[in-house]
Amino acid sequence: MERQPRILVVDDEPSVCVALEAVLVREGYEVLTAHSGAEALQILTEVSPIDLALLDLNMPGMDGLQLMSKIKTRWPDTVLMILTGYGTLESALLALRYGAHDYLLKPSSPADIKESVRKGLDKLRDKLRRKQLLTRIESDVRALTEDTGEIESVSPITAGAEPKPVLRIGGLVIDIYKHAVTLEGQLINLTPTEFDTLVALARKTGRVMSCAELVKEVQGYECDEREARGVIKTHISHLRQKLEPDPANPRYLVNVRGVGYMLTAP
């Protein structure tokens, strides 16, 4: 992000918005504020891109978790943070499942808020750089195959440790660039977190990944296996409903009891 990072603060208390805006503007960020979920969605629609959204949980009408879900679906690159005075373990776990970068409790010190925002924006920069690199590699490979007359609809070879832009496992095709998944030619509608979970497993097809590994790969944070199991189990269940002919007897998403999950080619 070469431009000034843009942050949206959403809180139904105007005084909180004013205080957070003052703290973040001093750090050199462009800051927008909203006092409801509906107002936040309007700003996100009209002002693009919003790099990071700092959300309150308890708001009238649309609460913070509902707003998170909508933002993650429509603007998947926006980094999400929660700052709440009514934190619970349940809401913290839900926020992390929805892809929150951090979950802070009021009152948090300006130093803690600034540090968390900085880390979230760093993560976004890395993500965008990887996307740009993959796009450039794909463009170069396409140009090369066109020059040699060998245009193929298979995954191009990527440089170094960069992942392939198209992953194929049996009849399952995952296009990382287009953020699209097809099964036997049929488009499968996945949420961003479901997609990222499937990609993580597909990159290690035939190898068991622990739940803690998956959480770190997909959500970007570390936790113990027990907590991770609760986070990942829901996403695996949803993926099976969408991918498996018989979710009770999965062919693709296999559970290795006591170890984790594995993606296999039927």
C-alpha cells in the first residue's frame, strides 16, 4: 500500500470514535468513522478500499459480529479488528472464526491499539504483495506459452516456494487467482474462510494437517489443538456439505482421528 492506509472506526459511541480517530490520525492514517453497521457498510461501498476496520461489538441494529460477516464476504482483503467493552469467550472465538486479526477489550491503551493496527496493516501488505507476485508470474507464464504455441489449461509452474495458482485434486479444481472452486465442472460457493481452509489442505494433499496448523495457516494466529479443533471443525463440516456427495462418508475431506484432517483425491 503506497498510499496512506485507510481505517474505518465503527462504534455507536461518538466519543469513542473521536478518541480513536485522534490516536490513529497522529500515526499518519486516513480515518473514517461510522456509528452503526448500516453506516459502515455505506462507507465501505462508497470509499474503496478500506484497509482496516476497527469494530465495536455491541451496537443497536447490526452488531459487530454480523457486520464482520458482511465485510468478510464483500471485502475479503479488509483487515478486521474488534474493540469492545463487553468481551466474552464466545464472542472472541466467533470473531476469530470470522477472520478477525485481533480482539481488544476496552479500555485498551493507545499503544496497544496502534501496535495491533500496525501488525494488521503489515499482514495486509504481505498478502497484497503475494497476490501481485502471483499475478505477475501468471502473466509471464502465459506470455511464454503463447510465444511457444503451447497454451495449456493446466497449472503454470511458479517460482521458488510460491504456490500454484490452480490446484487440481481429482474432479476438484481450485483457482486461487479467481478465488473460485469447481467440482466436476460445477461452481461451488464458499465463504472466504472456507476457501482459505480448502486451499491450505489442497497445498498439502495427502498429508494430515493438525487443527492448530490449519488455524495458523488460515487465520494467522497460534492456539492449542483443543481450541483449534473447535474453530476448524465448523469449517470442515460446511465444506463437506458443499463438496461431498455424502457428507457422512467423506471422499475428499478425511478426518484422521486424534491427528487432524487431510484432503485426498478419490
